[in-house]
Amino acid sequence: MIWMEATRCMMYVCSPQLRSLRELEARRMHLSDIAPHDSTRDLILLNQQRLAEMELSNQLERKKEELQILSKDLAIEKKKTEILLYAMLPEHVANQLEEGRKVAAGEFKTCTILFSNVVTFTNICAACEPIQIANMLNSMYSKFDRLASFHKVYKVETIGDAYMVVGGVPVPIGSHAQRVANFALGMRISTKEVMNPVTGEPIQIRVGIHTGPVLAGVVGDKMPRYCLFGDTVNTASRMESHGLPNKVHLSPTAYRALENQGFEIIERGEIDVKGKGKMTTYFLIQNLNASEDEVMGRPLTRTGPAEVSAQESQESQDSKTLAIMRYTDSWQLPPKSDTASGQLEEPPGLGPTVTVEEH
């Protein structure tokens, strides 16, 4: 400031107190109204830049949170898709197809194949509404699917009333015959709970089992299927078609695979098998080392003293005692594995054992 005596006035230079463009607009001023040498101009611009950066940072944080939510939702949907895909194809096959790779066919030196169908299914279809047939098959197949997961056998396909599973494919396993045999016994038990819509009585099934080599691979580009090829498939189908109601029909090779493994098996005798000639076949009766509940994987009933405390009674209601069918080579079936074609060496004394687990 300078005092001018001649004019008796004070001359001074000042700057408006402004911090942002909003305040500048509120005072009806423009940036050009501020002197070029005035630091207020730089202060306003720097503050405006800082506000813009803060707004941009907040937007980025919001977008980051939105992306995290979308990522979690995407992971959940991907998991659902994988579950559906793995229900249609073996996991290692599905992963190869997902990566755009061709799946080479693999030869399995030994496996056990099972076929089953409903007795008099054609007559049932002729006497019922389609929805009744669909409900009957859905009830039956749901029970079979649970058993397939329980005994770790692979469900190949269903065609009408025909149900096909295999043990030892796509993951080679030494106990394939025992697993399929226990699965077959479970099938026979499960059908007691599925009613014939015509008669109201439990349905009857025929089951055929054969053990031998197969070639397995994916066929087709649209709706690809994991299929089995070879004479073993045909022979297993013949065992089913030449079987008897509610009987598990075994071929000679299936009998040899199950011999001395804790199963009760009786000889049927020599029969004429279409396309195979004379064959001595057998019927699988039961697993001598496992109860019906253990074969089915049902909760077991506790047995013990009649006097049980109230606390123990409540604990028994809160927990379930499940029978778990464990096989000596269960370690060979990891949750996720890249299977290789071939045969695993079967250790001696390979019979299923039953243990009890608390849940």
C-alpha cells in the first residue's frame, strides 16, 4: 500500500479471497479478472484439479466395489455351469473341451459295465399317461444317480428305461467290479420304493453286468457325449436282455472279478446268448459283508442300552450316523484328477469295507 499525499488517498493492490471456480462464479467474476501475477489464479486451478482427482478416485472406488460384486456373482454362475457340465461329461474331458482341445480316445484294459431296464416297460407306457411315465423314471433315476455318486461309478447314459453305468472309466480303479456290484444291489433295493403306475406295485428291473476292455472317447461336436465302444458293451447289454426280473445277471468274467470278494453268487447254468453262443452265467444275490442300509448309504439306527439320558437322546437326534462304503483303493479316486488310460494294478484282498461316520 502507498499513501498518496497529493491526492490524499491510499493506493493498494489486493487479491479476492477465492478458493474454487464455484466461489468465483458466485461473485460473478471470471478467471481473467484476476491479475496474471496473482497466485489466487493458481490456487483456484490447483484446488479445482484436486477436487476433480478426488471425484475420479471416488468413482474408481465405486466401480471397484461393483466389479467385486460382479466377480463374485460370475464365480457363482461359473460354478453352477461347471456342476452342470461335469454332470454331463467327465471333469477332465469337459476341461479339455472348454479349452478348445480335442479329446483323444483312451483304451481301458479292464472295466465293469452295467445295463438295466424296467420289466414290461412297453406295456406300462401303453397303459399310462406320458407324465406318469416321466414321473416314474425321474423317481427311479434320481435314486440311481445318488447310488452312482455313493459308490463312485460313472453314469454313461439313459435311453428310455435303460440305465448304463461303468466302473473303472474314466478313472481306472482296481475295485470297479465291486463298486458296480454294490451299485446293482442298491438298484434292486431302490426300485422297491418306485411304484408301477398301472398296478400300484413296485416296479421290477433286469440288471446285467460284464467285465472286460473298452475304448472310451468323446463323439460329436454338438452336444458331445462320452461313449464306450467294444464288445464288452454288447456283452453287458446281452446279460441284461437275457436276465430275469429283479435279478443281477453276471457274465463269466464279471463272476471271476467278484469271486472271493465277499459276495454271495449262485450259478445260473449254461444259456444260449444271442451273438455269443453258449455261456455259463451267474446271479448276484447279496453282499455278505454289508447290510442293506450300508449298501444304500442310509443313516444307521443306533443300538444300545434301553436307558438313555435326555441329553444323549437330543444329541442322537441332532446327528446322523451314516454308513460309508469304503474300498481299499479309494485313495485312487481324487476329487479332481487327470485320468490316464490303462489298468491299475489290483492289490490282493480288494474287498469293500464298511465304516461308520458321524455327521
